[in-house]
Amino acid sequence: MATKPEIQAAIKNGNEVVADFQEHSTGRLNLWTSIVDLSQNYVITAEAQKRVGTGITTAIICHLPFAHFDYDDYVQVLMGLQQHWDVPVLCHAFPRQKLNNLRRKYGSRIIRDDIVRRYR
């Protein structure tokens, strides 16, 4: 539903946010994303996990409204950011089928499930 220039603008703006965030944070960079039915938005966030301790800092990259961006547009924006920064994407509360489809297409090293598991 979004036009190609709108998708490219979302990627360009997102890259600017991530560059600024990375300049002012320390730690390993990840992209974190979710599909929020309540607010009707696709949300993409950058997060940096500190190298020492357990702290995480975040910056919202973009909210893409369902009314203007369909799922395929969202994936184009998400993967455009991922390819530019070469970082993993943590998918939070994703429908299992969509998560598995993304993993098949891009690989499980890139597309990860953001579920905290306890190991004994």
C-alpha cells in the first residue's frame, strides 16, 4: 500500500535514527520489532545491550501504521535496515507462521524470536 519512495524514505529515516543512536550508545546493536494490534502499528526499535551488566538502551526507529503500510512494505523496511546495519532482528510476540516464514527466507541467524528462556 505504501509507495516505493515512501518505503525508501522510511528506511532512510530509520538509518538516520540508528546512526544517531549508535553514536550515543555502547554495546551490541540489535533491531527489535513487533506487530502491535492494539495501536495498529508495526514497530521497529534499535536496542543496544551493554557489554558489562544487564542494561539495555533503546530508541524507537519507526511506527508504520497498518492503514498505510501493509505487511510486505513493513518487511521491506525492516530488512532494508537489517541489511544496512548487518544486525540480528529480534521479533517480539510475532505470529508463529510469520516468524517461521521470515526465518526460512532470511535465516535463523538474522531472524530471532525474542523470548527469554531459562536454562538450567
